[in-house]
Amino acid sequence: MNRTVFFDMDGTFVDLYGVDNWLEQLIDHDPTPYRIAEPLLDMDRFARSLDRLQRGGFRLGIVSWLAKNSDADYDTAVTREKLAWLKKHLPGVKWDEIIITSFGNAKEQFAHTDRDILFDDEMKNRGSWTGIAYDAGDLIGVLG
Ligand SMILES: [Mg+2]
């Protein structure tokens, strides 16, 4: 199987933590912050990098957590917002897979090969990843 480049969303290319009162709203099970979060990067440039990767034979994946204190209804609402965010801000990107999973789930379980790549702002996720893992700040530097 071709290698997959996986991307976390929140804090990696989605500025969830830049939304005013994001934590209070998540605790209240309000999905709004996921909808109104701004991109952390130039999305046109990011989309071109993703397209180049895909044409180079890499698969493109999202692996993103749901909110910490959640229930089935809130999980559904947050999943909907995350998918809508991707459609709105990266409309031309053809993701090979999109994994929206429970908060805290080990991300390495979703890797397909031990040479898959992860971009993630959480050190713990990078540390447990079996392939190559980069911090969010390295995104443009690594992808160009
Ligand atoms: Mg993150």
C-alpha cells in the first residue's frame, strides 16, 4: 500500500484554539467553534501541497479527535462541522480517508504502514506514531 500522509485538524491547520471561549462552548456541547475556526495556514498553498503529494503517490488522510467531554449527539454534530470545514476551506482536496475519532484515541492504530507520516500539534501523538511525525509548525516547511 502506498504511504499515507495523515493530518490532525485542531491546532494543526484549524485554529480551533484561537476561537474566543472555545473551551466553554465545547463544554456546553456547542459545535460552533468547529465551524467558525479560521485556517492556520494559507489554504490555497496547502491545497497545492496536498495535490502534489497525491500526484506523487501518497495517500491523504485526516485523523482528528472529537471533543473531550462528549456524547453521541455532540459527536455527530462535531463530525458534521469538521467535514463541512474541510469542504469549505479545502474544496478541491480528494481525501483518501477521513477519520474523526474519540478524544484520546491512539492515532497510530490508524496507520497502514510503518512509514506513514503524521502532522500533529500534540507531542504525545507524534511520540507514539510509528512512522515519521512532524509538528504543526513544520507543515509548510516540510511540504513546501
Ligand atoms: Mg491537534
